[in-house]
Amino acid sequence: CKLLQMLFLGRAKSLIRRSTGLNDYAAMGVGICLTIVVQSSSVTTSALTPLCGLGLIPLAKMLPLTLGANIGTTVTALLASLAV
């Protein structure tokens, strides 16, 4: 727990707060983009849950991020199906 706190004391902490602090639609967009990059909503959700536990991401913003992760998985699947 201390290691995660040390890692997010600088720029990353302010970037996460700024990107999720705008509104719920922006938080959904962050979830979509992050999931498209890593191509897995499970990875996105598993990476964001400890950050929510540390208090870096408010619990109210975790729902739009998770919804965005699920939409991102759908977009990735659609892109894969169209590539055939």
C-alpha cells in the first residue's frame, strides 16, 4: 500500500484527478481509451480498483470508469470483427 502511495504522489496523481474530476462523461472517455489501449476491461478495472481504495479516484467516478471500460471492450471487439 505504501509503494502505491509513493508512486502516485507526483504527476500521476494530479493527472488521474484531473482526468476523472471533469465530469462523468470524461471519466467514461478515460475508461474507453484506457481499455482500447490495453484491450481488456478486466485489466482496466483491476488496475483502477486499488487506486479507488487509496482514495486517488473517488468511488463516484469508479462507475463511469468501469462503464467506459466495458464500452471500450465492445469497441475493441467491433474493430476486431471488422478487420476480417
